[in-house]
Amino acid sequence: MKEIIELSSQTLTIDRNDFLKVKGSIDTNLYYVESGSLRIFVLDNDEEQTIRFGYKHNIIVSLDSFLTQKPSELYIQAIKKTVLKVITKSQIEKFLETEVNKNMWVKILENLVIQQMEREIDILTSSPKERYERVLKRSPQLFQHIPNRHIANYLRMTPETLSRLKKS
């Protein structure tokens, strides 16, 4: 990961509630979060559905747009003032010219796909309590960086349900 972050030659600061990316736009950059936090969400009948978070030491990307260079349905919004290192697609492509780097990139993408699959299965098959416990175990730092209302949305429960689960 360190090698990818070092590719960046640009830093970007986004204020709280500002958007890094909006629906219908193309974004072919990867972002490394130096400080702050962001969320990735989609709109479903005018209701926001959070699908991912990024906070200090995470990479965040509109992966569909990054890979296809086409517009995406995703929004990326700063939850707090956020400082990002920007890594362009051309920097990544140059980085991937070596076999070792290509293998590392494949591992990163595989890990991302597995995380997403686990989350989808969780939402479809687990109770709110099980989803909460799994996220708490997998990403305890999430609760330090992200407001409860966004975590509740991510877990597909009400903020009140999350609050009850945290107390029990």
C-alpha cells in the first residue's frame, strides 16, 4: 500500500459535507485519506444508502468509474474536513507495469471484493445485532470516526436500534 500512496503528487482538502464525487460524474482517481472521513452512498428513491466509509489510512475510490472510465451512480461526501492524497489512473497504470506491483494490485482488489461480498451477505442474512457485532469486530475504529446516524444507515437500521445495540 505504501508504494501506491507514494505515487501521489497532489493533496486535496474537502470541507465537511462537501462532495468529492457526485452521481453521473466520472472519477478516475484513487484517494488516500490522510485525515478526516468520507462516505460513499447511492440514492434509492431519494433515500441515501451508505455503502462504504473512508477514514485515516484508508483508500477510497469510486471503483466502477475508476475501472470503466464511465459515469457512476455513487456519491462521495466528506463527513468531516478531509485531507486526501490523489493518485491518478495514469500513475496507477505506470505503477502496474511491473509484475510485483500488478500482483499487489490484484490482492488489493480481491480484498475489496471479498469485503463487499461479506457485507452484502450480512445485510441479507444477519440480524441487526449480528451486523453490529460483526462491524464492531472488523472495524472498531469506525465508531471513533463516523457519526452513529451514518453507521446505522450503513448497517440498514435506525439510529435508535444502533443506540440500543451499543448499550446492550
